[in-house]
Amino acid sequence: MLAGAAGAALATPLPELRIDPAQISVSGISSGGYMAVQLHVAYSATFKKGAGVVAAGPYNCADGSVVYATGRCMAHDTSIPVSSLVSTTQSWATSGLIDPVSNLAGSRIYLFSGTLDSSVKTAVVDDLNSYYGAFVPAANILYKKDLAAEHAMVTDDYGSACSVKAEPYVNDCNFDLAGALLQQIHGPLNARNAAALGGSFIEFDQRGFVGGHAMAQTGWAYVPAACASGSTECRLHVALHGCKQNTADMGEQFVRNTGYNRWADTNNIVVLYPQTGVTATNSCWDWWGYDSADYAKKSGPQMAAVHAMVKHLAGGSATAALAAPGSLSTSNATASSMKLSWSAVPGAAGYVVYRNGGRRNATPLTSTTYTDSDLVAGSSYSWSVKAVDASGARGAASATATASTTGMTPVCTTTDNYSHTLAARAYALYGFTYAYGSNQAMGLWNIYITTTLKKTASGYYQIGTCY
């Protein structure tokens, strides 16, 4: 925890850049592939350019069940009900839980499955192909499944041998997968940079966008020099790691060595690399509900966090001749919220609030107060505010206000249910396990069921995740 806090303290704020809103896309491998599908479908108005999916299946394949996740959605031990998942997608869109499915018609899709993949069978990706076929014209889908590759992100010059399944799950198969999917999604591109990169890697504070929910305290982005200078309107691609591939497990290998940045450098593509944290199950993204029952909807905490990062990155504006808001102060602290107040700026049409460098409100506020929520108990945060003029241009930032939430900093422990009872975090009753304090059901009392318990007060535990 101390190392994580130090990393967050040294993180650089995520920049706000000039991004073409029609040129935003997403890709991912394995759990990141499932997350890419979730983001693309649920936020189709944002990720309208398309998606690249490596070794993953249809939207909401797990339907909230870890049994389905590890069974039909990986091993294809039973059939995946594609038509039912299509119907659920349409129903959720009609209800407003996700964006309208009509947005998907203009997307471009790249799918990949290695013939040697022993973790996510090709039949699973076949079903994803069928699922997308219900919404996307066949001419817009490219599916490659003829390469003898194991379960890994494939490159043409980095990683393990192509037939290996082992950390860092990046394999040298003499095939540039990142380049193939970026060109399918974004169309013809300039040749990739074969020399030293000219842009910058940014480690940014993810706590400005999410409070806990198994997300790391910092994420990464690669920003080409032209995009950093604001001299051009750029594209944006979100690249999502798979299980056991976040920076806590693999360092920066996925961020630096999977091939995206070389294409980004010569084509003005900003690449965002969000990161799961150490309490994420196997470092995976939530695609079966380990963190939230709403994992696949716009309201899913990890989904909303990544989307907020995208909106922040793409939210660059002109600079307004407005004074910095003064007298920024904090009050009414709770375990999960903080009230902010500041003085009005003459000529301002509204205000934008930033937490740990991350923009909090999608549209400008008209008042001079704001209550920030989704905070972690017993944690310190910093805020600033900018005034906005009628055209949306932002003025200078206020001085920073720093304050801490109340309560105990959550402590998470992940182990089997039997060990939880031995450590007095849970108790057993009639062969089942329950968390002390919350009395939440954890499943069978044995060494085979693993649960993450979050301690939020003395003697009080609940199922959940910390950072």
C-alpha cells in the first residue's frame, strides 16, 4: 500500500487533448478482450470507430456467473446462447442501460484467435463473430484464426515463443497483431516507427476517475509529440491488458512492448492503458461480476472509470482569459464523499472540478459548490477547479485543496473460504461461509472457493475489492 501511494503521488496528471470524437476505439486480450467488448457495446456512442478483440467472447457471455465465465466463455464446454445475448443487448439498450445498438452499425471490428489457444477456445471467438454479426455489417468484420499461437498478445518481435503460454503472455509469432487491428479499425495508416519513439509515456493517477473497485492507483498513456503540443486533432485508442498482465504483475511490458506505440507515433494516435489493481481477481478486468453486478453496463464501476478517462483525454479545450477560482475549500467529509466550495469568477459560465488531476463533471457546473463521491474511506485526495466561458474554454486552475475522507482505510484479503474462517474474517454454518459483520454469503466452506473480503471497520467484513 505504501508503494502504491508513493506511485500515485509521483504520477503525472492525465492531459486533456484535442481528440477527434469519431476516431475513438478500444481493444484488449482475454479479460481485456471481454472488457473491450463491454466498453464498445455499452458505450457505443463513444467507441464508435470500433474494437479489436483477442481471445474473448460475446458481450455479457458470463451473465454474472463465474461458472459460465470459466466454462462456456473460455472452454466452450457448453454452447454460448448468442441469440439470447443479442436479445439482452437490445433490451438493455432500449432501457437506456447501454447506448443505442444503432451506433454499432458503423463500427469496424478485428477478431483474433490463435489455433493453439488453450485458455479461450476458438469456438468462443466464433460466437463473438456471430454476436457482432447481429449489429455490424459482415464487410466491417475481419477475423483472423489461422495462426498457431497460444493464449497471448501476439507481436512480430517481442515475447516468448509463439506456442508458449506463460508470463508475460506476450508472444513473438512474427505477426504484428497491434498493427493489424489498428489498420482494420482506423483504415490505412502510415508505416510504424521503427526507431526510437518521439512521444511520451505518462503514468497518471487513476484515483481521479475511480474509488477502488480493484483498479490500480495509476494507469498509463502514450502520447505522440504532435498530440501533446495540441497542434493537431488526434485519434484515441484504449488498449486493455489481460489477466496477470497489469503493471503489478508484469511491470510495463504490456504498455511498452505490445506494438501499439510504434503505430501510434506515426499516426497521431494516443494510446490509453488503464490498469487493474492488486486486488483484482487474477488481475483480470471484471467481466463476470466479481466487483459489481452491473459490470457490463454503463453503470459498472470499472466501465464508468475507463469511460471517464477517455472523456477526460478527449476533452481538451481552448484557454479562456478567466481568473482562477479562489478560496477553494473542503467540508462535510464522510467515508465516501467530500463537499467543495469556491468563490465565483467574473464572466464564468460554469466550472469544472478535478480530483487528483481527473475531471469529475462531464458538463460545467453552474454553482460554486460540488460534492464529490465514490471516494475511498481513510484516504487523502486533492482537488482543483477551473472556470469555463460560454464557448467551453477553460481558464486557469485554482490552488489545490487537499483533505481526507473519514473512516478506516479498507484492507482486502483474498484467500479460500476455509482460511477466512481460521482468521476470524468469516464463520461457517451448515457447510456454508458467511462474512463477519455483513453476514454476506460467501459460498461453500472449503479450500476451493476463493473470496476477497474487505475490512472496513473492526470486526466488519464484506465481499468486495480495494485498490
